[in-house]
Amino acid sequence: MNIFKNHKEDHKGLNIIVVGAGKVGSTLVEQLSKEGHDITIIDKNKTRVEALSGMYDVLGIIGNGASLTVQKSANVADADLLIAVTGSDELNLLCCTVAKHVSGCSAIARVRTPDYSEETEYLRSKLDLAMVINPELEAAREIARLLYLPTALEVDTFARGRADMIRFKVPKESPMVNNQIANICGDSKTVGLICGIERNDEVIIPSGADVVLAGDVVSFISSREESKHFLKKFGFETRSVKNTMIVGGGRASFYLTKQLISAGIETKIIENNVNRAKELTDLLPEATIINADGTDMEVLKEEGLEYVESFVPLTGIDEENVMLTLHARQVSNAKVITKVNRTAFKNVINSLDLGSVIYPRYITSEAIIAYVRALKESMGSEIETLYHLFDSRAEGIEFNVRENSKLTNKPLKDIKLKKGLLIALISRKGKIIIPTGNDEIMVGDSVVIITTHTGFDRIEDILA
């Protein structure tokens, strides 16, 4: 067992052990390092551990993360959190079980197998886990939300599904163009708020005086019911797709198809592997399973790509997914969603104008970082939801307000907030409130803020 030291002795963050130095593990190490935590990475792969310990301010240990000896060398007894994200569900669960028996730390396991996905709550409860996270299932849920509202480039949910933040591109013929936000959102029939504008690589957290221009990418937050009224008012299509074509029959395809079928959306999967195609036929009897090469343009044409309402390439190869998206955009009017696993070339991918792009690794890391921040600072309020927005140039954070503070029981207009920040939504006893200056934050509320600042742990951090 080798140990590579490259970490600060002085730290104000949490002691976190990450087991698994693969793609998800490396993303977590990168993001948690930026947040100032003391991190130990464990993996059998010496090259990966050396690379991460050399690149970031972390301690690297080569060994089996489920071994009690290895965990003791990582000082698990003093750890605040262990996150197991190896490629094996069983190993991840075992790592967490060992850690829970020798430490009072919290534990998070990545579990991807469909058999276990049905038992997530049971596993979490019986093994006393803080979280069981399934990247493919979360990615499928995000894709499904976009197919239910194909106008959107992105849909993020808050207030336990009662509110949506919808990102969409403004066409030149839209009534929004050259209109002030105060006019767009000030209508008594419009119960929502434009909380972000992306323009020429700039992110604007807008005021009522800002003007929407053609080509802007706008983010609008509202209750789920009102968001569709808003889009319809400004000429956007709000009905869900009727059918979809998926290329690739992996876990994400399985999870997505189950959701789409239950929503009455006809689904066709093209899978190259004959054994997997047969397995999917048994698992998903209501879907159409085609055993063929989905990267073959002739196959796509024969299966009706030109006429489908949505197309989702979910192969395991990013380059194939991107090329399939570009092809689909050329030959059809389908709503296209692209899954990309690697994040190193995000700027290049964004320049291709692929429309909606899903990064499962970010979905996983955002859920874990939200938990980490809540674990670090849970005095009076805690983070319910966190999203990295606008290519990680801003954050959307939902706080649960647990007790009175400098922010509660006073009109928002009397509170001095940091610049580059907007209180976008208040959820109170199941009711969604788009706040004005006269509204107040109360104990028991959940509050959504949009900000270009990063690293907020408590709602009080929004104060100037």
C-alpha cells in the first residue's frame, strides 16, 4: 500500500474520503478541492492516484477501499464523509458498510444496477447511508423532463418538483425581443421570474430594467403549472413529444424508456448487441427494440429518423453521440438530447450548438456537493438542491430555512444582498411564491437563490 501526500495540514473544510479514482471520482476530487475540503483518494490504480494527488491538494492511497486496513490508513475514524464511486456497486456498498462500522462518518454510495435501483430507499435505510446515487437514473430523469417540454434546453427542478427553472433560446420573432423584463414578468397573469440571461459568453443576473434580445438564452423560474402558461404566452410549444428514438441500450436507455413508456411516449431503442437487444425486449415489452447498428445512417433512415419527434443518442462513446446529434439535426426536426460523459472538452461541445447536452458526472457531483455543503454548515438552514448553471458560471441553490436569522421576518427590499445575486423563489407550505420587495422569508420556507458567487453554505451568505 502506497501513500502519496500532497495536502495542507491546515484546513477549514471537511475530512472527505473518496474511494474510486475514475471519471466520477476525479470530478468529485476537482470540485471538492475547489471548495476547500481535506480529501483522501483511494484506488488500486497507481497511475490515477498519482495523477490526482499531483494535480490537486489531496492525499492519495493505493489500495482496496473496502479494506479496513486501507481505510484506517486514510484515517477513516476522523473522517466526516466517505464517498464510494468505484465501478462496482457491491464494492461501493461494502466500502460504506466498513466505514460506518469503524467511524461516525456519513457515507454515500454510487449504485447503478437496475436491480438495486428499485431498492434504493431500502439500501439507504438499512445500511444507514446518507445518499445512494445512480448517475444513469438521474441522467434519464433529466432527459425525460426535456422530452416532456421539448422547447427547453434545460430543466432544473426545485421545491421537490413543484417548481422548474427552464432554459430556452429566444428566437428573433418572439414578443420578448427588445422588451424589458419588468414588462415581460410584470403582467399580473405571469407568475414567474426571468433569473438569468446568457449573451455573448456573458452571464447576467438581471433586474427589471434589463432588456431581452434575440438569440439570448434565458432562464425562467416558476411553478410547474405556470411555467407552461408563460412559454405558451410567448409562442413556445409546451406539449411533450409523442415518440422518441434512442441509440444504445445501456442502463440510461433502460431507465429512460421505463419513464417514457409510463408517460405514454412511444419509444424505439436501436441496440447493436444481439444479446442485449433480446434482454431489453424481455425487460421492456412495450418498447420497440431493434437489433442493428444505430450509428449507420441507412439504419437510422430505415427506422424513421426523419420523422421522429425526439432523438437521444446514448451510446457509451461521446464522439458517436455528438456525431449522431449533428446528423439528426441535419435530417430531421427532432428534439435532440446528447449525453456526454467527459467534461474536458465542454467548451468545444458548447460551440457546436447541439441544443440540450446532459453530463451525468455533473449531475452526480452536484447532488453530492449539495449534501457536503449542508453537512458542513447546517446551523439554521441547509441546502436542499444545488445546480451549477450557465456552464458553471453561476449556481442555483435551494436553502431550507430552519430558524430565525437576519433574513427572516423582514421585507426583502430592506435586506442588503450581495451583487450578482437574485432571490428567485420562495416555497411555503406547498405554495410557490415569486417574491417582490414586500415579501418576507419565514422559518419553514425553502428559498431559491441564483448567484454568480460560489461556495455558499448558509442562506446568510447572500447578505452583503
